[in-house]
Amino acid sequence: MPQSNPILAASAVVRDESGRILLVQRANPPDMGCWTLPGGRVDAGETLEQAAIREVFEETGLTISIVRELGQLDVPDGKGDMYEVHDFLATRMSGEAVAGDDAAAIGWFRSDELPALSLTPDLRQYLSRYGVYP
């Protein structure tokens, strides 16, 4: 039975020194195999920012610092529930990017490479709305 309240989630736009965006390839549904921003569910007692920092670390091995919130969107989970995703702009503090947790792969991509990737629905439009793409 679908929940009446959305599931809180947080993700981050992390760029490297060359301006490339860090993306993870989803290893699990929804959107398995698609590339997206690193992120996931907010745990009990966590702030949205703490969740984004933890999820990026779990999926990529990178320690980040939140700059600011970029926006919020609703994403269906494919089972009748809805994720309320808060996207943050972040800077890389330390670590080497390595796929972990529920990421099948990770990569740094230039804006001109995004159209060739299988992205989660509307990702390019959201990045454009946030002013981080192209």
C-alpha cells in the first residue's frame, strides 16, 4: 500500500577542478542502469545535508562539503510511493572516487558528454534549472 507521506532523500551535485559532474550508475531499481547524482534516503535523525554527505561518501568514497541547496523534486519510486529529493551543490573535500554501496559505476562527466548517457528521467532538465548544466 502506498505511503501518504513522501520518502525524504538527498543528493549532491559535485564537480571536479575541470567542471565535470560526478555521476553514479544505479545498481538497483528504480532506474537501474541509469546515471544520476549520488544520493539516497534520509535516515532518522539526519538533516538533509547530513544525508547528502553520507550518501555521497557511501556511493563514491568522497568526503564533500555542502555549499547550498539547489532545489527539490518529487520522484516516483515505481511502486506507488514518492521520493522528495533535495539536491545540494557540494565541493569535494577529500578522497578518491570509487564505486561503492548501491552504485554499479561512477564517473566524472563533462556537460557535453551527458546527452550520450542513459540518465535518470529529467536529470538534465533539473541540472539546467539549477544552473549547473550545461
